[in-house]
Amino acid sequence: MRLERVCFGVDAWPVLDVMSVLVWPGEVRLRATLDRKLIGLITAEPAWRDGISMITTIGVVPDHRRLGVGSVLLAGCESLLPGEKIRLTVREDNQPAIRLYEQFHYTYLTKVPNYYRDGHSGLVMEKTKDTGRLHL
């Protein structure tokens, strides 16, 4: 909960949502620690029948941002997700996160008005996973 509040402020998930994502069977969960302190976390729902996995949250405490922690978490999580596509939602005004996702080849899919508690919209971004197949 501390990481959730520090990373997301008014948009932090309620306690029950955090608890459920941490215990839900099949959920992908990775954490980054430094000196036994949690500095980052990512969770994702693996693809169901539609072949689309969903990153549900990714956060890095402010003192450790822009040091590659988010990139390591994102790459590690993506490698564990099945399916052809991965989606996530990001605040429209979170330019550092949007740039990170674009570096990982996520592209804009749609905008969800009033997605966040303060009225900001969420941008749904998506990437097609590299399946390693040779394309001619």
C-alpha cells in the first residue's frame, strides 16, 4: 500500500484491490527491491481466450525513477505473459511513462475519458508481442 500511495497519490488503488491483485491466481507479479525495501512493482493479467494480456499496474518509487527499474520490470513481465498482444492504461499527462511504453513499442489504441479519479483521461496502449518468427 505504501508503494501504491507514493506512486499514484489520489489514483492509488483501494486496499481490497491491492490485496486481490497480490493473491489472484495466475496473476503475473514482479517486484524490485533495494536493501530489502520495495522500490517497484508490476502486475498483469495473462491473456484469456482473446489473446490479450493486460498490465494492471506498474510503479516505481520517485527516488528510483529514470534508473531503469521500470524498464526491467516491464521487460520481465512481458516475457512471462502469454498471448499475441499486451495492453495497459496510462494517464494522458504522464509523459515519462508514455515515452517508456513507446520505447517498448506500445502504440496508442484509444482514450478513456475520466478514467482517473481527478477526471484525467487514460490512454490505452497496446503492443503486439514479438513471437520470434521470421518475416519475409
